[in-house]
Amino acid sequence: MSANSRPHHPRWLRLSPWLAAAAVLAACSGPGADVTGPTRAPVAVGTLTSVAVVTHGSPGDAFWNGVKNGAEAAGKDLGVRVEYNSSGDPTQQAKLIDNAVAQGVDGLVVSMADPDALKPSVEKAVAAGIPVVTINSGEAESVRFGAIGHVGQSERMAGESAGKRLADAGKHKLLCVIHEAGNVGANERCAGAAQGFGTTTTLQVDINNPTDAQARIKGALEADRSIDAVLTLNSQIAARAVDAATESASKATVATFDLNSDVASAIRAGTLLFAVDQQQYEQGYLPVVMLKLYRSNLNTVGGGHPVQTGPAFVDKSNVDAVAALVGQGTR
């Protein structure tokens, strides 16, 4: 997880990935952003040598592996030691943040699926002079908790876009499957989907019990034959939804958030209509760049608004080009 030693290159060449990423970030703030941003005591200008990334990802989840890969790649490009840890338990995640603060890291990257549970720990980091960038979840609370920026996609906007695509496909009743209880981002996705689609019901399943999740989706499709669209919020649950539709003899069209190799294959086969891609590799990579810029030059990005990494859509028209990137762990 730490940056490896690299052969000597001219200084401009070693910095080029940072400069390229900085150019991308600068373009993300967009017109009309609040350039003043939140008021905070500036951290002393210095070097960024260590970053802790603490997420709510489940072990082995392809999505979070992409985030981890992005963060570690940024660490190698910028000469920064990156340590990635995760826990789906908010209490444990808060402890991981507290441990990083106690170790005196130079920067912190946090996903906030349960913002209230993490608030004391994030604010403790800010009070200790450690700049924080939030990612993925907790966009609404990011500035309020003292973070210097947020990288992710607007979950409600992404859900609305997904709902509209399913409605445009001629579907009439949607089942939106939530895989993590208490995940504010998941709730926002389904709320947005209902806004974009129309008649929508939600179903709670547990990502840590995929067999039960499949059974619950199957039961919902058997109980209501008018459901003709299913939207899952996670690539692992997507495969279970496809199998559940087959087992229940449902003709419902299945779509999902997020990508993995199975999702790409299912899109090719026509068993999944599309995937909403939030480009999670960027959610790992860009925050390390933002922390580097902040610690070395007190730069912030977005002016108090999030840097959007999605939604992008992957369907039959572009899945072949994206699939190779999924295989290498960058999409």
C-alpha cells in the first residue's frame, strides 16, 4: 500500500500525472461555483507524505477494489504513502478514522455512508489540522463537517437518470433494490429513480447474504407480476437479480449501478440493460491529488461543490471498450 521506489526521472516528468490530474480537477468546478467555499483555518503549507483512505466498502467488493486501486496509483504517481482500510460497520469505520488521526497522517479520505456515525471522528481530524476529502457518500454533509472537498456522483441525480432510461425503455413499474441498510447514498439513488421513473417500490436486502438477497428479489417478482423493471444499486446484487428474474419466470428488465466483469458480460448477453458507472477509480485517485495540492499550495477544488465522477452509462453501445478497463481494475 505504500509508494514503491522508482527510477530517477526529471522532475517535470515525475510531476506530470499530478499536473494532468490537476487540470482535470480544475475543469470540474464549473461555472457558478461558490469560489469562497467554507471558512476554515488553513493547514500549514508542507509536503504530503501519508494518506489514510477509510471507506465503508465490503471486503472483496469489485467496486471498492477500484477505489483502492485508484488511491494507490495516485500514491505511486505522487510519491505518497497510501494506506487503505474499510469496514461496513460505521462504528468500526469511525475507529479506523480515529486510528489514522492518532498516527498523524497528512491527509484523510473518507466515504460517509452513515454521516452521523462518522461526524465526531471526521471533525476530530479537521480539528487536528488534517485535511479531509470525502468520497462516494455523504456529499450533503461534507462541507459542514469541515472537509476541503467531495469526490463522487450526485446519487439522486444518478438515480433520476437511471429511472428515466428505464421509463424510456417502455417500463411501467420499478423495483429498486437497496443492499445496505442505513446507506444514505442508496436511499438517494432509489428516491431519484422514483422521481425519474414514476411508480417505484423498494426492497431491502443484505449484500453480505447474497443467497437471501436473490431469494427476496425472486419473491418480490413472484408476488407482483406487474413489476417489469428492476434496478440494483451494486454490481454484485445485479447478478443475483438477473438470476432471480430467471427463476421467477419474470420478464422484468434488470439494470444496475456500478461495474464488474460479470456486469459487462451480462450487458453483452442482453440480460442487463445498462450499468450506471460512477468511475470509482477517480474517487480513489483524485482525492490524493486534491490533498497534495492543498498541503503544498493551499489549493481547493470545487468551491464547496462536489467534483462529479458520474453518472456515466455503459450499455451495448460501449461495453466492449469499457470491458477491458474493468478487467484491469480501473473501471
